[in-house]
Amino acid sequence: LVAVFVGLVALPAAGAEHAPRAPVPPIPWSRLRNPILGYPDRATKDPAVVWAGGQWQALFSSVGGDGRWRLGSSTSADLIHWSPLATVPHDPSVEGEASPDVVRAPDGTWVITYQSFVHDVGGGEAKLYYRTTSDFRVFSAPHPLGRKLHPAGTDRMIDGAVAWTPAGLLLGYKVSVKDGAQAFELARSRSGSLDGPWDLIGRPNISVFGDTIENYQFVMLKGSWRLLATSNQFDRPFLFTLAGDSHDPRGWLHWSAGRQLQIPQEPWNPGRGITGATYEHANCAFFVNRGPIGGRYYLVYADSSEVTAFVGAGHAQLALARSSDLTRWSVPPH
């Protein structure tokens, strides 16, 4: 997992957006019904879905009635029929695991970033970790991610997402420190390795509803770097376009004004009131396979008609929407 550097600026790496991909089968849109994945005895949220090894691989936060968070996984050939729920092996040194992001490294390895949840070692605040896999069946041991950026036990780091970019290997995350506000921060790996060392770039000039954003996904779409994220207030999906120089690490602090993605709410989610407070709709969205599929963009997200079940996680289930232009979105036929 090494990028090549000249001076202070990394040369473009042959990363996940450029590496050869296995052919992706057509998505059987007319046969799909939302929700596409969920369980009666647990919440399913924070999804990441990619095509690998001849199957759709779904990773997500899985929350049982006891409030324990794990990285759930399931596979499917068609996004309709799913394998029984499995979990990424639990790290007994932390309370739980949550909020996976999945991206391919330049060498073709899949990298899963996530956070300990609710607490880290010794009861400290959540921290970031990563694992690697080549087949989504066998996973590496957990490795700390960006720990020295905010090392205190009272520092909370969540929603980590990495991207191999022309400016080098970047890490986005949400941080909150004791008696401080939450913020979206970016860091750059000086060595090009996931193990760092990581240097803080800064806090991007993004504000939505007067607050920060969370649940990040960096993707190259239509020739531009984009950031898909969730508003910290009201849990709404927003899409941003990089406005700075992609070759300059500090260029990644500058983004377009965010545009909220308008995803139709369906009858199976009758939630009303305030999103993020009384129900969830289109929360923690993720571009399926990190790019277009058959000329369309597919978004997987979590919906829940309430946010009280499963110790406040809500009985979330996963749903799918699609668009040909990133502006107008539709859901599968009923």
C-alpha cells in the first residue's frame, strides 16, 4: 500500500477508481423491492456494498437488542437473495465495531475502515481502525488508524474513510474532543501507508444546517472527485464536488456547496417528524460499487420508522435508489 512521491506531492496512484474491475452484472431493477436487506431482531445501518469475487459484498453496522455493535456482512448474486448474516471477527479489546467504509487499495486489496463503538480500550472514546481482505471471508487483524492525530482517551474519532488521490493517501473522519464541538477533518499519510505517519491537513470549509457532516465516502464520478456525506443535523444525504486542486493536500479543504439528494420515502417507512430525531430516511448513504453501473448510479442507505429500538439505533433496514444524473433519484417499483 505505497504511493510514489515527488517532493511534497504524490503522483496519481493506480487506486480503486482506476484498477481493473471484474465485470458487474446488470442490477435487476424491476425485480427489486425495498428494503433489500434487514433483520427482525437487529438494526442494519451504515452500509457499504461492492462487487467482489463474483458477488455483492455488503458490510454494515449490526446492532442487537443488547446494544452490542458489530460489523455485519452478507453476500448476494442479485441484491435480492442474501446469505445468512455473518460478522467480521470481533476484536475483544474493544466494546464493539461500527460504520464500515470499503475501498480498494492500489494493489487490489480491499480496505475496511471502521470505528470501535461505543467505547475503545479501557472505556475510552471511539477510535478508528482498519482491516484488509482479498475475499471478504478472511480478514486481517485490526490495525489502529490515525491514532496519533488525536491520541487522548477523551478524543473521539469516528466515520473514517480513506482515498488514494493525486495528493496522496487521505483520511477523512469526524472528531470531537472533551468540551469541544464535532468537526470533519482531513489528514494525509506522509509515507503513503495506512499506518502513517498521518499529518493533519485541516478542516474542510463545509457547513450544513449550521453544523458539520459525517459518514464520508470519497469517490471519482463524472471526472470529478466527490464527497458523499450525511448532515450531522437531521441525517440527510449531501453530495459535494471538490473545488480545490486535487494534487495539493490543502486543495482538499475546498468543496462546492453541498446538494441534498432527494430520495423518495416509501410506504414501508411511515416515519414522520424530524429525520434523525424521530425517524431515519436515506441515512448513512453509500454509492454502490463506488461508481456507475450500467450507466446509472445506485445508492444504498438505511431507513427506520423510529429511533428507539435496539438501544436507540432504530430498526433500520437497507434500501436502494438510483439516478442517471446524480440529481433525480428513483426507488424500485412496488
